[in-house]
Amino acid sequence: MDRKIVVRALSCLVMAGMLFGLSGCGKDEDGDKDKDSGKPAADIVNGSFEAQHESGQWVGWTRSGSSFNVRGLSDKTEINGVPMEKDGTFFFCGTAADNPAMKGTLTSDVFTLGGNGFITFKMGGGKNTEKVYVEFFEEGNETAIAKVTNTDCDGIFITDHLITKVVDLSGYVGKNIYIKVTDNDDGQEFSYVNLDAFKVLTNEEEVKAAEADYKRQIEAYGEKPFEEDETSTTIKNGGFETGDLTGWKILEGTAFSNAGVVPTSQMYWGDRSVYGEGGFYLDGSNNGAILESMTGAIRSTKFTLAGDGYISFMIGAGNQKCYVAVCDGNTDEELIKVENTYFSDPALALTLLRVYVDASEYKGRVLYLKVVDANDGGGFAFMNVDDFRVSMTLDEVAALEIEQLDKIKAETYNSASYDDLTTLLNYYNNYPYPVPLAALVMNSYIQHRVVDCGTVDLTSFLAQAKASYGDTEVTDFEIIKVAFNGEEYTDGFASFDMGAPGCYDVTYGVSHEGKTVESHFTVVAMADHNSVANGGFESGNLAGWTVLNDKWSYVEGQATGVISAENYWGEALPYNQAGNYHLDGWNNGLEEGDTWAVRSTNFTLAGSGFISVRMGGHAAAVRVYKADGTEVGHYTQNRFSDVNFPSLAAGGSWADMGTYVIDLSAYLGEELYLELCDEQADGWAHAFFDEVVTYYEEVPDYANNADTVPDGGTGEEVAIPWQLAE
């Protein structure tokens, strides 16, 4: 009678079945030597998934269902932020194969078990041990002789890691064996399996080596011992500079794990910086590698609050039901709760923002800090945090305020898609600091101007600017320079020649106590009134346009929303931007469901009486009014089509703008103005605008004109025809 198959104990750790799903493509030097004879192979065929596959079939394995597609063959060294200790060049990656919710099986070719009967392999993922497992069968017998599940995958510390497994099948040496991997998990949380290195061992030394490898991996990747000293006035690893969650204790859930501790140099959305502190920070999304639906909480080591009782840290994302709490170390009561009230999508979506907390009433108490993500699916349902500092004195707070502000002032990187650095500087210039900021700060800014071409006294605009140094008001502003058409001018500002039409960039500033602060405003000089001011947004801002929404975001006193990006998202979808800038509905600080409008300057309709506007997005519309406010036209964007992503050529249309020609000839000679609007829409409620042209001498040939853009994903040219707006 065959003896009972057991999974070998490893240093008091019971190697109970640990297997999830398997799929692979590998090459074994001797594995297929008996293939042509019809005899079982002498070893596991393609156990390390190195063999090339053909026609969607694995070498040495047979798949059923959809889980184990050959697309899962991966040569990556890291998956979802964790290292993959693969064997050779390739391994099977469950996330690369197909949607994690798919199910199926993968069955090896039959082989004759040799060596000493021990089999080792590597496995990652497969958190649900009831639905994902590896079984071993003797040919002709439908009862498994061994079953392995991935009990090491806790979804927090050990996740996708390829962990070594050892199975004792020594009672079946000489028998014909096959392996079957099952994935019946249609969920989302590690509902797939990573596999590699199925091997038959030959001697006791190889078994011990595999067992030692398992122990090493558990010690390296598993939860570390949590040690704390509540008499300490500081916390451990407040900036996550160990590169993991050392010093932090998982309280519940799977939202926070070592996979979320990432370098501060890591970009999000392709070109966005988090502007974090030090080398690492905790990212609750890790560029989508961590599901937003995951929830959980972690806490710091306990500490006794000292100094003047101040705490500071950085926080990002966490739009809803996410917060940092200062908790009583004895009762666990949440004493102070801090949410990311400055969250703004996309201006400050994931960006880390420093906050200061006055906890002085709890001085001398034992406390800890808790990070909570209770959002299981709302927008930005995760938290980014960094650089927790506790027991700060007021002097330390004052120094950090200046240090943080100066750091952002000195930053040189700024994304092409969003003016995030300017928005971030505005945040630090206007934060309600606990210690009056010992820095020169501009409090009121000069607004953009529209003037007729001629001589302009720029110094007359300075009265609008205000600044302060601590509690001291500073007023001695001056014009520093004017830039126009590639030239710079440094004098004559009291009577400055703006005879040439266009956008003049004016730099002004003020100095105090050896410090200087500067800002900009635009003067749009108009030669006639047949066109709207800054119709193409080529000033790089909303000069000439009036915002008609009180929730719109402002930076240095100026409305945001104008950007220079020519495309968006990883598929490089085109905006069809004319010139260098356009008005982008993602960049005004408003939520998707909000509506908004910007109003142009008045213009006198002349020429043919036709005008044109580029607009895109499901919610875009143009309204035309007489100068007295009487509406004479309402035109909506009609190209939006959320199909065949990301191809415009295949009929899709998202933020791409098309040129709409509008016949207003019935109002020739009248004074009009436009409103570019984001109106209510069901789903994808965004609006984008560019190139407002209000003068055509002749009727534009809209039937034969088109804008050419590179198609999303492929980059091949695709035409966006002009059309007559209805």
C-alpha cells in the first residue's frame, strides 16, 4: 500500500499545499526525449516555461478555459512592485495572461517520476486557496495524490512573489505522474497565479537547498517583527526610507503593503511627479498595480508626544473616506483626524502635500499615527503619504515651513500635461501655517488685461499687487521685464509701446529683506474688435476670458485650465490642438459632473459672418450672445463616441477636438460674445476647446477641410473633417 503523501516540514514551518494556478511554456533538456515513441517523458516537459510556444499552445502543457493564455509568458524581473525570482528567462505571469477574473486549468504532459520523488516549483498570487491550487495525479487515477495551495500569499507582504514550494512524492518514484493547475477564482484580489521552475529533485542536498530557499524568501518578504518603545518621542521609519513597511503595523485589510512603498522618483500618469521627501513614499495605488477597491489601515509605532506637540506629514489622493488619524496609544481613540481637503483632480491629484497638525493638547500622552483607506470604489480611492514627523517644536515647524516652500520654489521639473508645479507652489504660498511664514509671499496678484494697441502705462497696474513678509505688508512692486515675440524689454514701462497686436508677458515683483518674489500677467493688445482676445489661448493662460464658475481653481491669482499637451493617456490620444495651447476641462480643478463656462471679449461680427471653434468631449458646447445678453445660438459637440478605444480611425472620439463652423451671417455688424461651455452630460462629462476664430473674410470651405492628427495607439494619420455646426 502506498504511503501517505506529505508536504515536507521546513524548520517548523509546515509546507502545507501552496499552489494556485499554473500556466507556462518551458523547455527541459531531456523532457521530451520519448515524445515520438509515445512513452511518458522522463521528466517534466517545459517545467520552467522556457520553450517557445506556437499557435497559442503551451509546450508540455494543455490548457482549458481562459486563465492560462500563452500571453502570460513573461520575462519581467518585477511585477506589481515586487521582485520576481524567476528561473531562467521566462515565467508564467497570471496578470499578463488575461483578465484576473478568468478561470481555467493547465495540465502537464504525463512524465515518469524519477530522482528521489521530491518536486519543487515556484508560485505567486493565488490568495484564495479554495479556488486556486496545484494538484498531482497518478496517470489513470482521478484522485489527487497531493494538493498545494499558496498559503504564503497574504495579499500584503507576500503577493506576486515566486515562492519556492517543495512536495514529497517519494512514494511514487517510477510512476507516471501529471500536474494540474486550477484557477476557479473569478474575483479581483490576487485571483490569478504566477508559476515557474517545476523540477524533479534527485537527492537530499537538493531538497535541503529548496527548503532553505523557501525559508530565506519568507524571512525576506514576509512580515517583519514589530517592535516599539512607547517612551520614544519619535516613530520608526516615518518616511518609509527602508523601502518597505518596517515600523508600520497592518491593522486590517490589504490596501497597504510593501508593494506600495515606491521611489519618490516614480512618475504617475506618465509625467507627473509626487514631489515627495527622501527616496521613498507610500503609494496606495502604485500606478494601478494596487486595486482601488482594496481597503485597510496601518499604524506607526507608539510614541510619547514631546516638543511643542506639533506633527507634520505629507498626504496625497484619498479623495473620500481616507484619512490620517492621531490615536491614543492606550484606548485607540482617534483624537485628531486629517483628510486631504486640498485634493484637486487633476491639478493635485496624487501629489504629496505637506500638512501641519497642532496636537499640543496631547503632550506627554502615548500616541500613534494611523493611515486609513475606507474607500472601496469611489474616485481616487487610495492614499499617498510620506515623511511623518512627530514631537516637533515651534522652531522646527517654522524651519520646515521655509524648507518645504524653498524646495518647491527650486524645483525645475514640471509635467507637460498639467501645470502641477505652479499649482503646488500656490498651495504652499497660501497654506494656513501654524507659525506665520517667515518668507516673502505675494498675497494679491495683477490680473490679465486686454487693451487697444497703442502706448500703455504698465506701472499703473501695480496697485493691484500685494505682498507680505510675516506680519509686515510689502508694497514696493516694480515691473521687471516684458516679453513679446521672442524679445525682452527692461525699461520704459510707464509708457510702453504695444502698437503691435498680440500677447505681452509682463513680469513684476517685489523685494524685502534680501528676498524677491515674482509673478506674471498677460496684456492682450487688440488692433481691431472683429476677433475675440486670445482666441487660441496662445498666451498660455485665460487672458481675455472671464470664468463663470466660482469653483474654478486659481494659481497666483490666475485661472487655470490652459495647457500645452498635444496628447493624453498612455495611448497618446490626440487633442487636435491648434498652436501651442488649448483650454482643457481636466485642468480647472472642477469635478467631472460640474458644469462651467468661460466668456470671451466682445467682438463685432464682420467679413462673411462665419466663425469657427474647435471643441471636443461629451459635454462641450458653444453659446453665442448679443452684447446685451440675448442668446442667438447654441451649438453642441456631436462627435463624442466611446467605442473602439483608442482608435479615432475606427470611430472613437473622446477629448479630441473637431472644428465646428458656425453661420452667424444674420448678425453681421452686431456686437457679440461667446461662451465656451461644459454642459450636463451622461458619462464622460468633459469639455475641451481651442482656436476660436471670429473673422473669416470668405465663407470657410468646411465641406473640404479637415484637421490631421496621429491616431491613438498606432500613430497613423487620421483626418477629423470640419463640419457646419447645427
